[in-house]
Amino acid sequence: MRDEWDAIAIGAGPAGLAFAATAADLGLRVLVVDEQDVPGGQIYRNIENQTPQSLSVLGPEYSYGHSLVKAFRGSQAAYLPNSIAWKIETDGRLCYSSKGKSKEIKAKRIVIATGAMERPAPFPGWTMPGVMGVGAADTLIKSSGIIPKGPVTMVGNGPLMLSVAIHLNELGVEVSHFLETTPAFSTLKNLSKFPKAMAKPGYMLKGAAMMVKTRRLVKHRKANVTGYAAKGNGRVESFSYSWGQGTNQIPARTVLMHEGIIPRTEFPRQLGVEHCWDPVQRYWYPKLNRFGRSSQPNIYIAGDGGFVHGAVAAELKGRLAAIDIASELTDLTKPKKETLLNPIGKALKLELAPRPFIDGVYQPRKPLYDLDDATMVCRCEEVLAQQIRGAIIQGMKTAEMVKSITRCGMGPCQSRMCSCSLTEIIAEETGQMIKDMAPVSIRPPVRQLSIGELTRMELLKEEN
Amino acid sequence: MYKQHSQRSGRTVCIEFEDSPMEVPEGISVAAAVLSHAEDHHCRYSVVSGEKRAPFCLIGVCHECLMEIDGKPYQQACMITAREGMTVKRHEFKGGKTNAR
Amino acid sequence: MHADIIIVGSGMIGMATALHLAKAGKKVIILEKDFPGKHASGVNAGGVRSLKRDLREVPLIQGALDDWYHMPELVGSDCGFFKIGYMFAAETDEDMKGLEERVRATQSMGYTHEAIIDRQQVRKLAPGIADHCVGAIVSDHDGNASPAETCRAFHAACLNQGVEVRMGCSVLDIDTNSRGFKVQTSSAGVIEGEQVLNSAGAWAGKIGQMLGDLLPVTPVGPSVMVTAPMPRLLHRHLTATQRKLWLNQVKNGTIFLMGGYLADVDLDNGKTHLNFEALQQCAKAAHSLINTIEHIPIVRAWAGLDGNTPDDVPIICYSKKVPGLMHACGFSKHGFAIAPMVGRMVSDMMQGKEPGFSVKEFEIGRPTLN
């Protein structure tokens, strides 16, 4: 395999696949580095290995991924599965680990297409066995054909709750409790964005239909839930939740939580590119131009890793990045570029039309990060909210300072699960605006690397 | 807690989980195997307090599913496919509270 | 604003000195452009080592160890300090002779902190160490602390003692006047003081330059890797004669790998950029010494910013050019352990007292610096 490429994409979800196929078709030498063993990313995970039965359960939006994977497989793009990227440099060098061996390769452009993750939103008992993400349960179905035995309690806020409830139900899993933390009157408050959303009436109708269907299939539904906690001895045994006037406790063995989807920003943060803060959905996202180019000229971010807009938008953004890069690295003319961009730009505009409404309706509830002192913020190092507040009182006003004194963020996950909470608590306790703070930094290796592997890795020779 | 839904190939592989043989469907991740076939589906003990932990995000982000696989410590079980003869163990290691407060 | 002593840099050197000066009744202001310990004192591996130290520094480490074993009395916290010895393994018979010679020399100077051990004892302390290691010298009275907790505790102790610590406050310029010094700062206006202590770490050279004093202090970015927690593998912090390396396994089981492997430095922005060729060299040095670490995952790597001198010994003396300007810098990647004693020593010197042992080894004019 060559060491040098025109472009390397990290991730084989819709953005990475569409980028690579388009880029290859435009004459670029492109490689996709994928941590999984088959293409699909998270949304189209394991799509090549599904049965007709599982495809019918997962629905047409999932099956659509087949065409992306087919186009990718049929293109001249190279595919490197089972390969985990762990360091990127702004000059286009990339280190990855594959089957226990690390290597450094280089490209003129790097396209980060590592997608998104479920928002880590701590609550008492969230680290107990029996609690997992709603998306995680969907991933289990897609990748391993595993389902919870049920009954299942689902809690949280976001459209993913609906589709997973429907998937579980079709697989014979009882969803006994469906507890929504979507802020009260959310739809009303965002009504002004509704007309724009109706540019995609089919999409909106489908969402409404899913809402109706979900309400019918769950046994108990509660809206405007304001807080919740899991209890048990070594595993979840009961679950309590509260709303305006009341509180309830139910037996529970499987709790699926979901408080939204946020971009995975490990690589952008490792590179130190500029980020912006979205006050509605409350997350950091890399600052990008309309083609996905970051503040570092050789680095692009495509798909949900740039902003969470869903799979179709991710695919379109992947194509935009490919066209832009091709316009610089091949003899693609300006007029031809415009011709290619036009329909994609239009499609993307349409695809994004409902987003302000969706993002507004499903925004995280205001007190999401008003954590009880005893809530565990850093799962890896078991750092509680009160320890973080204690550090702040002692004068530690930045994430870096709090991290050094509490060890929050120093565990194996490298703050992936705690940086959101850490940022929100610091802002709350110090009165700073998050937009004036900086995202928590990350150093390479962004993924674990064994000592033996580091000793044997092939590094590229320094050019200067 | 969890169970197999679709028998894709119908084939199974035998892994050694905590020194006992365990038959699991071909193609599933080690994390999925622990969730669906182990009696107690926690996959590790916290290195700080020793409390039980289980896979949480299933996409390689949360690092809860760290297990010893084929003698290598701290492998992300959700990212590794179970293979015939693979040995899978929970880390028993508990480091105790670290130096920093 | 006026102080008896203005201290530039709130690392361990600055804070330890401030603490003792304040206890002696002096009015002290520390000017810190970031936060206490940010660049070196708070981000090292926490080793408190007497082994293999330049013999000139032995009085410093011995005095410091007294403090380390009694930190709660000094700063109200144990600073995470625990006792763990160090081991310097000989990789050839020739090297072993060299170590035996070293022990003879140190003992003839009255120091007993280093002792010889044989092949078997080496393997007891580091099972899995390479076969070719024939023996070692060890120190048993050494230890390891938590840099972050130590900095926090010293910071709090300073505040308790009435030291003013200005964070986010850079020194823009320093001038002398009849009363001493006039320091222009970025966020605290102008501060006047009778004496200035330059404990600015990687920036010590820049501070010296402001007063026309040229210091042979080079900014360096020592990098460190740390592993996931592992069962006890090393009973002593470990190095060996044929390699640049320190392998420290601390209380929670994580292992630090380092040895003066440097990152690229961007001093103006206070940033470092890890050099993976250097880190690979470090990993190779560790792995070929003790290959049982093969599968242990590296969880994190980072680099600090420190000041290095050409002979790797700190500069602790008054400026020859500028009266009242004390330099305590150039700790060359090993200042953390001796800082408590350096603080006492510099505090004595700045009060016109004799430190109680020879300090001419730390002067700028020493032969090994020229």
C-alpha cells in the first residue's frame, strides 16, 4: 500500500463513503481509513451483512445506505478497514493502528468523517450495568443482532428515541416506559421555524407518524420529565423519574438513555482547529467553510462531525468536500466545479430546511447539566460533580486546571465522556460564557497505543 | 439481559470467557457476547473503586468495555469481533484512589 | 503596589521560596502568567529522586526529602507523596565498575543514599528486566508525589501565609530604580519591590534579558507518556546505564515513560508539539530494557516547558550585574524534587542569611557553565 495519497478520509459512514467515491471519480487518489471491518459508519453499520428480515426492521432509511456502499466499493477509492487513526498533523500526516501495527502515511488533504456520538449527560447511577445509550442499543442490533430481553425503559430527548423504540418493538422487545425530557412547549416555542421545515413535507410527516406509532407501542409514556436516577446493587434494579408535580419509581433492568447527538471532535481538538459553540444544541463544532474546510487548510471535516445534520446531509457534505479538493488538486475547471456543486448545494439546502425546527424542538433542556453534587461526571476516574465544583472554588477556573487537580478527563476515554459536563459546570460556577471558553484539548495518541506497537511503528521521515 | 435476535449464519464460535467455554454467534463483537451470553454482563471493574461496569456506547467512545483479550489488556471489546479460541477476561485490577484529590 | 520581594513564576521554586519568605515576615507578590505549576511543576511525573543526581545537588535533595516526608506540617497536605526507591541498573560489567566507583565516591563524601545490589536483587525489584543487567545501585529513601496536588497545596499555603499570587499576570518589563525594581505587568499595573526572584522556568532567560542579564537557560519541552493502570510490575523507579530513560510506576499502577525526550517548543505561545520520533525512542529504550511492557497501552502523552542549562545543574545565585536580582532557574527537568529545599535556601539567601551549605556550585560563573 502506498504511503502518499491525494486525500485520506477517516471514517466510512455516509460522509466518508460519499467523499471517497466522488473524489475517486474525479481522479483523486483517495484512501478511506475505517476502524470497523466493513463500511457503513454508525448509521449504516454493518449494512453488507444484514438479512432481508433485519433490513425490513431497520427500515428504508437504513437500506438506502446500500447504494452508498455499493458506489464506494465500485469506485477506485482504496479501503483500509480495521484501522484506527490516532494522530493527525496539519501537514497531512496521519498515524493509524491496524492489527497491532502502527504506520504513518500522508495525504495532501485529510477529511475527518468520524461522525457523531450520543451526548454524555450524567445522572445518578448512569455508570451501572444495565444503563446504555439508545443509539448503543441500535448499534447492537445492527452490528451483532443482539436485543435487550425487555422490558426496557427509554428516557431522553431526540428523534432517535422514536426510531429505536420502533425497531425494538418490531423485534419483539417490550418498551415499558418511554420518558421524554424534551423541554415543555418545545414545539410551540419553535413554531416560527416550522414553515421552513415544511419544505420537506414528507420528512415532517414521517416524523409525525413515528411519534404516533411510538405513543401506541409503548406501555407508559411521560412527557416533560425533568430528572431521573437509576438505583441498584451492582446493576440497575429500579429507575426513578420526576416531572413538574410528581415523581415515580419503577423496577428497571434495562435503561436506554439519549439526550441528543453531538459531533465527535477528538481529531479537530487534537489538531487545534478553530471551534464554535452552538447555543441551541449546546455543543462545540469545528468552524468550517461551505465545503467543510477547517481553519487548517489541509484539514476538512465532513458529515455529522462538523455539525449534526443527519445521514443524507453527511453524504452531500462529503461530496462537496470531494469537489472542492478536486478543484485544487486536479484540472477540474471552475465552471465544471460550479456545475457539479449546483445540484448538491440545492439538495443540501433542502435537506437542512427542517433542521432549525428539529434542533430547536429537541434542544437539551436547560437544567441538563445542573448536576447533583454526587453525580459522577468522569466515569473513567470516578470524579464527582462536587469535586469539580470544589476545584473551582479553590481557584481552578479552566478545564485544564480542574483536570489537573481532579483527574477528570485523564482516563482512557480522554474526556470524550466528561468534557461536555466539565465545560458546562465550569461555565455555571465561574459565570463565564461557554462561547468565550475553549474546547477541552486532546493530545495524541487519540486512541490507545501499546508500548510495543509504538516501538515498531513506521514513521515517515521528517521533511524539514 | 440481552439475547440474540437474528441468526445470520447460524454458525457459532467458541470463545473462552473467564476460563470457561462460551458458544456465541459468529460475527458478534466481544462486548455483545458478554452482554448476551455471560451470566453477569459487566465487563470490567472500575480501576478506581472496583464497581462493576458494562458497555455503554458500543461505538468505541466511552471506553467502558475494556477487557483483556488474547492476553492483551485494555482492549475495546465493542470494536473486536469474537473469534474461535479467543480468550476474554475481565481485568480484576483495582488501583485504588489515585494521588490527586 | 509594593512588595519586599517580587517573584516571577509560580512554579514550585517560586512558591516554596515565597512560603518561607512570608513565614519570615516578608511581603511577597508572585506574578504568574498562567496558573501555578502549569508548565513544569504541575505536569511532571512527580518523582522525588536522590539516585543518580549530580553530587552538587545532594544536599538539596536530602533537605527536600525531609520536607517531602513531612508535607502535612509544611503545607497541610501530604501532596500524594509515597515512599518508593529508585534503581539504576548496570548493563555491562564495565558499567557496573563505574557504578561501584560512584558509590565509593559518594560514600567518601559522607553520602549514603546510594547502595550496590546484585543481579538477583535487581530481578526481584524489576522482574522481567533484560538478562544482561548485571547489578545496580539503588536509593531506598526516595519517593513520588502528585505534582498537581503539590502545586495546589503550596499555592494554598502561600495564600494562607499572606503571599499575593497574581495569576494571568505576565511581566512585560522590569526596570531598576533607587528603591529596587519596578515591574510592569499585564494585569496588575506597576509593582515595585526591593528584590526580584527570577523563577520563571522556561522563561527565565527572557526575564533575565529584561534586565540585561544573559542566562544560559534554554527552553525545553520534556515529554512524558503514561500508561493504563497495571498490576505492580516495578518495585523501584527504573533506569539503566546504556539508555536515556526513566520508568516510574506510581501508586495507582500507571507507568510513566520519560527520559528527557523533547517536544518542539513554541515559547511565545507557551505551547509544545509532541515529537513522535522522540517518543518512539523513549518507548524503545523502555521496551528493550524490560520487554514485559509489550502490551501495556499508552493512554496519554504530553510535554511540559522547563529551562535547561548546559551542565544540567540549576542556577541559584544573585545576578552578578543587577543587585537584588536573584536567579533560581535552569532546573533542567529535575527541579520538582528539590524545590522544597531550594525554597528554604533561596529564602535564606534573600534575607542575607547563609544557607548552611556551599552554594557556589550553583553560580552562573561556575566552570562547567563556561
